[in-house]
Amino acid sequence: MPESVQFLGRYDHCLDAKSRLILPAKLRPMFGNIAFLTRHHEFCIAVWREEEFKAELEKKQSLLSQDAGARNLVRAWSASVVEQDIDKQWRVLIPQELRKYARLQNELIVVGVIDHVEIWSPELWQEQVGVLEEQVL
């Protein structure tokens, strides 16, 4: 497995009948047998490899010495963490609580964001990033 990964690209996908996401083929080589799913910015779901998740935990731990507001953010984030197995068909179950948070129905957008993957509802993606996609960055 690569030491340093860079998740890139956008992939239009659907959940299967059991609320599982099939990881996009180009992202599969970077994952092992498990993924960590969390609530993330602007109502998306972040999907982390174990190595990057550990780095994210360190960032969150540093916030615990700050004020009560920062600690409460870490508590809420920590409570949302779900460790999921990736099966042999590269499927990952998206728990109901996370689907509700991210407003996921059947269709979704999977985006590589360098050190993690994000799962978006198409509507929220359009609100957050859609206009930028039409511009040259």
C-alpha cells in the first residue's frame, strides 16, 4: 500500500439496495480492508484510510486543550466516527445516521480530496462547489 496517497477525481455513484457504496476503481488500490467514516465539512461524509485517520485524530486531540467549544466539536466529531469493513467487492456500508447527516438518497458524488475521500449528495455538492467547477482554477 502506498506510503503517501493523494486521492483525486470526481466520481458519480449510487448506493446499492443495502446502502453500500462501491468504491470507485481508481481509489481502490489506496485502501486496505477498512475505512473510517466521519461527518465532515459542509454536510459531506469523509472516508479515511487508517493512516490518514490517525493523523486526523492527532489534529483533533490538539483541540482538546483549547476551550469548551473546541472540545465539544471534537466530542461531536468523535461520536460520528464509524469504522467499516471494505468487502471483497469494494463495498462500504454508509450507516443511516451518516446518510441522514449528508442528506444522501440514492445518487451521490465521490470526490478525492488529497488525504481523504468525500461523499456528497449531488444537491449539496452543487450548492458548495458547482459554480466553481465551471471556472478554470
